[in-house]
Amino acid sequence: MDTQTWSAELEDIFVNQRPRLCCVAARVLGNADQADDVVQDAYLKISEATTLFEVKQPISYVSRVCATSPLTAAAVRRLSQLCLQKKRRGIPPLTRHTLQR
């Protein structure tokens, strides 16, 4: 599949499946207000990354990205919060050296 065909198919999926994709993201987030932002971010992420390989089941792939994107963002947010809490308590940050012990 060439890049132009994939871009058209991807856009079609996001336009036609948007309500379903928002439901997937909202279920993971527990917040419907942020779901639309996640779907938009997923579209941008996929449109930039998937020109390098062929996706055999595009709707499933797009749904998976919409479901995992909020998990990744939540994990990064949680890790940032933990690091900030440790810094406030005077606990040294994790480094590669301390992780290898």
C-alpha cells in the first residue's frame, strides 16, 4: 500500500470510527472529556509512523493505539509525580547505577 492510499484509508477510519474510538479511549481514561484529544493524538501518531509498514487490520490497529495511548500518558504522568515526590523528600533519583543493584 502506498503512502497516499494509506493516508486516505487512515483518514476514512478516523472519520467513520471516531465515536467508537472515543468510547475506547474514554473507557481506558475513565473520562469522556479527554477522549477526543487522545483520538486526535492517536491520529497524528499513526499518520507519522505507519508509512513504513503495512497494517493488515487497520481498524483494529487504530483502536489499539487509542486504547494504549492514554495508558502510556498516565504512566509517564505517574512516574513524573513519583519522581517529584521523592525529590521533595530528599530521596535521590533513580539512575541506571541504582537500578542495576
